[in-house]
Amino acid sequence: MSPRTPKQFEDIREEKKNLIMNVALEHFAKEGYHNTTISHIAKHAGISKGLMYNYFESKEDLLSEIINRSMDEISQYFDPDRDGYLTEDEFDMFIRKLFYILREKLSFWRLFYQFLMQKDVREQFLKKHIGPVNTVETIYSNSSSPFLTTMTKMLSDYFMRKKERKPVAYDPILDLNMFIYTIEGFGMVTVYMDEVDEKYYNKTIDRIIELYK
């Protein structure tokens, strides 16, 4: 048998990391983040506790990786040409892709939402990936989060440009916040739907796009 190539080793490592993250997410969601230990995760993943630390430095690192993975899957459909400018067509496509992803991987997103509803986990998620969105200055000055400085900044640019064709009283930050709340709320409804009326579901997505495009 020929020795494994570096790529094969990397593939095996990535497969093991995904196994650990899937097991961790399931137990974080069902038993609580603070109640789930590294030893518990290792046992259910079928590896030793010591080997766990070859993949993740700590439980906090594991939590961060799970959140990053969820965001990475979504962000690949945001600004697909990577030019830093969100067009109306790209905005439209992103919303449709987002809700397609949620329905395509319901089991993952149901666990993720359940996991995210834990107070400490949600606070870490918001701090790392969303940050404060109350003034234009906080959006542009907070550069600690890659997600904030890409997706949220581009969305803020998008809503600021809308001001040019809206009434004087239009508040782009309020509109941006309302958009985020709408997406979060409908996202939660989506992942917990047992049966979907396709026509009504698609009309709802069309309406969200119409409201904020």
C-alpha cells in the first residue's frame, strides 16, 4: 500500500473535524453548551479526549468553528463576484439562496437555531459576527469581525444607497435592522416548518425582497 499523500491526510483531517463539529452541535443544542464537555464530545465522536485537542484548542474554539462553518456556507452566495458592491440582482439572489439553504439542510439548521437560542452562545455569535448596528459609524469602525466588515458593511452600503431614491425621512439603519429582524424571524419559521405551502412560501420570499430591495 502506497503512503498517503498530503492531500489525503488533509481530507481525513477535514472529515474528522466535520464529525466532531456535527457531534458537538447536536449535544450543544440538546444538552446545552455549558453542560457539554470536551470529554463528552470526544466519547460520542469515537475519539480520545487528547486527540480532540489536535483539532480544536478548546471548547470555545470548537464553538467558533461551528459558527464560522454556518456563516461560510451562507456567505458564498453573498457578493458572488467579490467586487465589494451589492447590486439589486445580487441582493435578490442572496435572499432566495439563503432560504433554499435553510430548507435543504433542515436538520443542521434546526439544531443551529436551537443552539443559538442559548443566551451565552447567542451573545458570542452576535459579538463576533454581527456587532452593533445602530449608526453608520459603528458599522464602519468595528473591524474585529470578518463577517461584520464584509456582509454587514456591504448591506449598510446597499441600504445607504437606497436613501438617494427614498423620501427625506428615510432611515437606512432602521431599514437595515428591520431587514435583519425579518430574515431572522422568517428563517426560524422556515426551519421549524413541518409542511410547506410552496406557493405561499415563495410569495413570502418575493414580498421580503420587494420590501427591502
